[in-house]
Amino acid sequence: MNPHLVAPIHRCGSAGGSAVHRHENACQQGDPASYRWKMRMGPSGPKIRSVHAAQVSMQHIGSVLEECSAVARRRWSKGAKLARYAHFVGSLPRELMTSDLAVLQWFADHSAGWPLTAVPRDLDSDWVVDYLRSREKHDDAFEVVSAGDFADYSDMRSYGVRPGCTLEPHHVSMGRAERIGEIVSEFESLQRSRPELVGTRVQISQPNPLDLALFVFAGAAVSLGLPVGQALRHCNVVIAALRHLPVFVEAVLQEMTEVTSQYGDRIVWQVESPIATLGMVKAEQLRAQRVLAPLLARQLAGFLIRTHEIGAATILHLCYGDYQHKNLLTPHTLAPTVNLLNRTARLMRKRGVPLPAVHIPCAYGADPAPLNPKFYTPLRRLDPDWQLIAGVVSPDDVDDSIHALALFEQASGRTGYGVATACGLGRRTVEDARLAAAATITTARAGQHDDDQISPNTSSSM
């Protein structure tokens, strides 16, 4: 972490008061999902109160973000120090993805001047759906073996390799090297006009090769809850995915190496692995951790080690799935994630490879982060070298997001390196994306001078 980002920050709101003031009547109506929140400036910073979505004024939120940015700049100019980054996971609704510059500016504008882990530019609001559709263009190598149009998890497509064809890296490459160069150029232009972004990198989504392989070949095995019966009925495509995994690894590393050699000091790769996360949750459900956990951790650690060897800076993003803003599995605690990360850490440490920051989702799909302390208890045994980005933010109730953050930090015994939503914003409406961004900033600022104060993060940066 940068040396000026290591001391406590003030809670947004009046001194000694909560950052969020609930709209009590809304809660009594029993329909909190239909409520949103907006901010107003108080003497010590922004305050928040819940209101009905129809009352939210985007113009009002914009003016508050400007005021928030001004407050942050004044504090920094006086030598104030901050404890947590805000982390934007990446994607935006398609309506906002009009150009590279527009996306980069959106995140910069909605940071309220608060320090970011990076400024993301995802090329697909639905993570890898565009990539999966585009495999049809390689009809010399692929054929569709199970039709699907990606309407939802039950409508995923599966490809197979045509008889007589040998799958090669160019068949499965994401093909983004030139586009990433254009993104970096736009970001450098933006940095020249935004001094608060100096030293900040642009964030590029990088799905784990295991996830790419499984979704290309075994999409038909995917369904809500990841039922075992469906996976067994499609075991042949799962086996095909694992057999061709080395080709995907090679393709991904070729592209990362090319981009890193040119822009390595300006990019951070967000390595994304829903499969590792979901695999651990499913293994717990089936009581098969001893079999699956070592395999998933070995694959994830092996890939992270190889990205380190090519000089790529990374952030690890775990996920329970968010297509159509729905999760594939619901975790009961963070134990599966902790088990995965502890095993991964041991393998990486044996090779002398430092651990990247990791984004741990606590919310899932449209559900907010739990407020039961037992959900977070497994974090007590998490390897202390992980820098944690707490995926606790929900735009529907910022007060609960701050409460979840406190539970997360108390259980982990450390202030978060960053704060984030559970996943990207691509499956949300434009309005919800704006609210989620503002909620992220507010939660990142929360609570260093109240009774629940936690020592600031003093770990080193990636």
C-alpha cells in the first residue's frame, strides 16, 4: 500500500454518529428492497438516509460526489491519511459502455476523489458471454455440441473440438492485446487531466483459464445450484474441458505476456475465478473437500505463480456467479473461501511468490452481505499475508454494508485493503450502478473513530 494510505479515516457523517440514518417508516413497511438511499452533506462529510427509489435524484448524487471529492482533496492537502481503497470490480451496464474513455471517466467521476485500487475497463458487461459467443467464428476448430443462447444459466452453450482438429492457443485466445493498448492510451490521456489518478493503474479483467475452458466446453453442465446429476450427465464435456485446459493456459499467458511487456507498469490484471469459489462451496456441500480442494488450489496457485513469473501485477477476484444478477450457489459461511485461499497461499509461498490482494465476495447475486457474525468467523484462520478487499457493499442499504464491513474486519483481524460490491455492475441498471458506486465510496470511508475502531491496514502494496 502507498505510504500515505495507512492511517485511520473519519466516518462519514456527524462526529460520533452513524454514517447512515435509516428511514424507519420504510423498514416498517417490510419492503427494504424497494428503497434506495441518497446523500446530503453534513459538517463532517456526507450523510445518508434511505428513501424510495423514485425520490433519488441523479443530479443530487452528482453534486454530492463533487462535494465529497472536495472534502477528500482538502483532507489530503492537510496531510490526512486514509485506510481503505475503493475497489470497482469492473463491468458496467451496456448503456454506459459507449467508449473506453466514457467507461474510465465514469469510474473516475464516481470515485468522489477517493483512492481506487485501479480504474477498470471491462470489455463485456456479461463477463465472458461475448467471448463464448465468438467461438463460433472458429468453426475450423469448434462445433456446437449443446445449443444455448445464454438467456440464463440453464441456457448455456457447449462446444466441442471438430474431429481431426488439434486445438491451438489462437483458437481460444481472448484476442484483446491491441484493444488493451487502446485502453491504456485513453487512460493515460485521462490521467493528464485528473491528478488524483496519478500512480493508479488501469484494471483489465482476466478470467482464470480453468473458467474459460469449463464454460467453453461444459456450459451445458451449468445450472442454478450446480446439481450433481446434471454434471454427471455432461461429464464428457467436463472431461474435454480439463483435457484442453493447457491450451487455454498457454493462450492466456501469451496475451498477458505481450501486454505486460508493453504496459506492465500501467496495468493490473484482475484474475477472476468463479469456478474455484463455487467448486469449494460445492465440495463442502458434498463433503468432498479433501478431494476437490487440493485440485482447485493447485490450479489457481499455479496460474498466479505463472502470472508473477511474467511480471504481471494481479488482483484475485472470487465470485459465486452473477449472470443476470443471480448467484449459482449460496454460501453458508466464508469457510470454503478461506480454505481455498489458505491452500493457495501455502503453494505460492513455497515458490516464493507474494500473495496478491484478493476480493472476497460476501454478498451474492441480488442478496446483500449477511449480518450474522458466524458467516465471517472463518476469516479468523485466514492466512495473514492476504490483503483483503471486502465484497460487502449493497446499494440497497449502506448502513448494513458498513455493519457487514465491521463484521468482516473484526473476524479477519485487519482493516480491509479495499471495499467493494460482490461483483461487477454490468448486470445492474444504470441507476443501481451509480448507487452502488456511491455506496462503495461511503463504506470505504466508514468508521475509524467510533467504538468499533480497528487498527489501519499497514501491509505493503502489490
